[in-house]
Amino acid sequence: MSQRRQGENRPRLTRLQEGDTKRRRVEMYLSHLTAKQLGVATGSSIVAALAEQGTPIGARYAGRILEEWRFDHNVPAPGVRWR
């Protein structure tokens, strides 16, 4: 994992490629989050993180990718308890 500045909460994205799609960029961002961070991530938090990297994305689209990611990786949504 890349180096982080002290106190920085968001993971740094790897260098973006010219052909990377927005979905790929969101998935790269999600892959660097811890389980705890994934548990509290929202579509709008993804929008903010990618905006810092110069990638505009809609909150609804980011939220849909996040829900698919959680399902595919067995990460419960916030407020959901798994037994």
C-alpha cells in the first residue's frame, strides 16, 4: 500500500491510466479501503475522494458501485448485522 501522510484518512489512488473508466477508478479506491472504512463509505464520500483526484462522478452511480462491491466482497452495509 502507498505511503500516507500522518493524519490522512483517505487512501491514495494508484496513478490513473488514460483508459481507466470511472467504474475502474471507484473500484481501485474501494480496494484500498479497510473493512471499517468500507462499512461507513457512502456514495457521496466516494464522490468527494474522486473529486480530489480530478474525476467527477455522480453520487448515485458511485453508490451503486459501492453496493455491488459490498455484495461481491461480503461486506455488510452500515447498520446491518451479520450473524
